[in-house]
Amino acid sequence: MVERQNLVASGYSRLTWLAIGLGFLIILAVSPLFLPRFFTYLLALILITGLVTTSLNIALGFGGMYQFHHAVFYGVGAYTVALMLTKTSLPPALGFILGPIVSGILALVMGMICVRLSKLYFGMLQLSLGSLVWVLVFRWYSFTGGDDGLHGVPVPKLISSVSGSYYFTLIVTVICLILMYVILNAPFGRILQAIRDNPERSESVGVQVRLHQLVTQVIAGFFAGVAGVLFVTVEGSTFPDMMSWTLSLEFLIMCLLGGWFTFLGPMLGATIIVSLRTLLGGYTEYWTMVLAIILMLLIFFLPEGVLGYFEGLYRRRSASLAEDR
Amino acid sequence: MDFSTTITLNGLIQQFLVGLSRTTILFIVSSGLSLVLGVLRIPNVAHGSLYMIGAFLCYSISTLFGAGSTGFWLAVILAPLGVALISLAAERGLFCHLYDREHLMLLLFTFALMLLCRDAVKIIWGSNYRSLSPPEILQGSLSILGMPFPKYNLFLLGAGPVVALGLWFLIHRTKIGKISRAAAVDRDMVGAVGINVSWVFASVFVIGCFLAGLGGALVAPTQNITQGMDHTIIMEAFLIVIIGGLGNVWGALLGALIFGLTDSIGILVWPQFSIVFPYAVVVIVLIFRPKGLLKATW
């Protein structure tokens, strides 16, 4: 577990990683100029899903909490901004700011109830609280539109076009990823990982375990809310399926697929699954079967995820090289 | 808000009975889930899919035998057995290699199984909904306090206690029940005294899944048999198991009663939000007793 604390596979210098990241960013920034509209939309969707799964992974992979119903925060962020834009005449910017904040507050309230317990009990408690939120949204036709959701949300002109919403998504996602990376590498993030690896010992050296977990919940909920807001920008609508349990489980799969002890793993997992769904969904209506088989193979043979596997491979190789020297 | 429906005593009693027959199905399904969770520690998300497969199998078997009474009774017996067979294959082929994994992995694994089952049902039975009528003796309704009450629901009211008694007998009076209770507390110790824990687990898993299939078969005549059945029931079953106490079968009974009755009484109070009531009650219970009402097995 100690080795996993390195967020980036060490070996390459920081500068190399920065250059790779910047190159990637430039590719993402210019790609709408070449790609057809549909693929730009798909890229935006991948970024958003990646942002949710990365925020989920703060609690799951780095915090060691069984975040069973993360989609609730994503959905609440989306519903907040959609309701603000459709039902009130307040400035749109306020809605965009309020979305993540409401998600964060919900995460705080739910977290206060849930962090009293740990592991499976935590997950079960979050599941039941989250499903109450879901059923309320699902039933409250006059307010949330019930199972139809809200459509035709008047997103401000500047960011409502395909490329406009894409750039907005890209910028916000990159900022959020940097923020999350900083948080996880700050003393707070290190303590969080210590709690994950050994809660009892952390407690005995004076760490306030429950408080740290609660703050983690708020952070994870907040960034999921940001992703929800971005979803409304791109899609112009919300629906209750955004906070269904099935979606929460899908997010968990993405984390597992990418590797939940790595920072960028969930993003990779989201990329793989969202692209698969879009590409395979065009050919067969049974694409979930493919997903199910991938997932089963993964759990049997690659429980640390794709990125986790390569990181492990890399670390073993550099360790043996060091021995040779 | 619509309070136009005045609440009469008769209406209340009738809703109570409706709630009880719903409770029966919920109890049968969630007791199986609880059993598997308590002994094997698998949060089986695919449990709802097995319930759905039970319902579809019940439909197919009873139409195969001419959709009459005999066909129905055969189906109620054979469909859960079919589900049990499927689960036996899943346990021996897949789950038995995964017992030492984390709960999260097991949860996701069963989720994969749920997706697989969903597509399998879509391939075998198509995406149309099916409906099945109850056998002739149980068709129509009886009048209770001047209100019509479907005979089939009365049958369900009788079936619930029979299943509960059967489970009690199985857990407290048979050898496998005793071993599985011991294995729930300390599985290594049970293995150390020379009992083949692997097969005990397999049989408990099969019994739990049999109950899911039985619930599906029994519910088949009361509602449309559709693709989305798995989704609703698994959520409800998990909530019931959580408020009852993980792994406690009697907790599942208590939870099912709370869930079924608040739902049906809620229809009288506030029809539009009736489904919200059970969820709200679950949350209130968990705020005060986060580990469930009765003692969890682990």
C-alpha cells in the first residue's frame, strides 16, 4: 500500500510529465477544429464523466470509503443549475456557482450521517440516503419534472454551441483536475491516504479520522456537482437517471477499470467506457453484455485496473534495474 | 397536494391487506438477499435479476403447460428451481473463486452479472412485457368488509408465513442451517473443524437465489412482467436488508413489513408521493439506528 501513495509513477522527471500533459492539452484544445461535431460532443461527455469518476475516486481510491451512490451529487448539481436557469430570472452565473455548492452541502449532510460507520455499512447508508433524494426527484413532477426531467434549459449563448460548451467543459475540467491533484498532494491528501491504509493507527497518532472523511465527502460531492453543471451545459437537459444507482455503479466500474489507486485512472476508465458505449451502441443493442464481460475479466485478472497494472509493471522494472546497479 | 380521498376505516384495512401481500413478496426476495449477505458476505446486486428471471420463467413454463391451473402450479415450483440451477452454475463457476476479495469487488462483480442477466432476458424473451393470469381458483375477488379483495393476494398472505416458517426451520433446525450460522460468524473456524465450507456457501447461495426466483414466480400474476423489474426490486430489497440488519432474516421480515405498509398506507395519505414514504422511513430509521433495527450477523 505504501508504494501506491506515489500519485505519478516516479522515474520520469516532473518536467517530462508536464510536457506530456501540455501536449495532450493542446491536442484537446485544437481537436474541435478538425473533428466533426459529434466527436466534439463525445469528447465533452468523456471529460465530464472523467471529472465525476475522478471526484468519486477521491473518496473511493484515496479515502478508502465505499462511495456507493456518488451519482446523487452529480445529479443534484445538474438539477440545481437547470432549475435556477429555467425557474428563476437570477443571473445564470449564480446558478453555475450554486450547483456545486448545493452538491457540496448535500454531501456534508449525507456525510454527517454516513461517516459514523465505515466500509460496507457506510456504503449501504449512503445508498439509502441517496435513493431518498432520487425518489424525491423522480416523483416531484411540479418541481423537477419527474421522470421526464427538465429539457431545453436556457444555457447562456456564449457556451451553448457545441464548440462553446466543449471549451467551457475543457477549461473547467482541467482546473478541477489540477485542484484535486493539489488537494491530494497537500498534507490533507496524505493524511487521507494514511486513514485509508490504517484508520486505527491514524486515529491513535491524533488524526481526526471522521472529520477528514467528512471533508473528503464535501470535496468529492462538490466536484461531482461541477460535473453535473457541465453536463447541463453540454446536454441542455437533466433527468432522474443521472442520479440512479445503476449510474453510480457504472462510475465505480470506470474507477475500477482505470485503476483506483492512480490519479488519472478514473479518467482513463471513463474514456474507455464512454467511447465503447457510443461506438458499440451504434452496432448492437446488447453492448452492456460486452461491458459485463469486460468487467468480469477485469475483476478476475486485473483488479488494480489498467493504469494500476502498468504502474506496477513499471515500478517492478525500475526496482530490478536499481538492484542491478 | 390532493387530500380529496377521505380516509375511512375500511379503506385503511383494505390498504393494510394490500400492503401485507406486497410485504410477502418483499420479504421472500429480501430474506434471500439477506441470507447471502449474512453468510457469504456477497452484496448480490444480481438478486433482482434472478427475481426477474423467476417471473419470466414462471410465465414461460405456465404457457408451455397450457396456461391452466396445473401449468401455473408447476411453474411456481419449477421456475425457482430453474433460478436455483442458474445460481448454482454461477456460484461454482465464478463466485467460489472470489470469496477472499473485497466487498466492493464482489458488488461490482454481481453488477456485471446483473447486466449480463438483463441482456440475456432481452435476448430470450424480447423487450415486450408479458402478463400471466392467476389459476382459476384464485381468480376474482372476495368481499372483505364490503370491499373487493383479490383472491390471489389472499393466497400471497398465506404464502408469506409458510416461507418464513420454512426459513426458520432451515436455519434453526437443520444441520446446514447451523453450519451456515456458524460460518457467518467465523468461517475459518468452521473450516478448521473439518467442514467443507465451500459447499455450505454454495448451498446457502442457491437457497438465497431460490427465494429470489420464488418471489419472482409468485409476483408474476399480479403485475406486468417487464425488463425493468430487476431495477426496482433490488433497490427495495437492499433497503429492507439494511434497515433490518445485514444478514438477519427476521430483520428482513421486519424491514419488509415497514416498507410494504408505509407504501400502501402512504397511498391513502398522499398518493403522488406514496413511494417516497418508505424511503423516508428507511432514512429516519437509519439516522437513529445506522446498523439496522435488529442485530446484524456481522
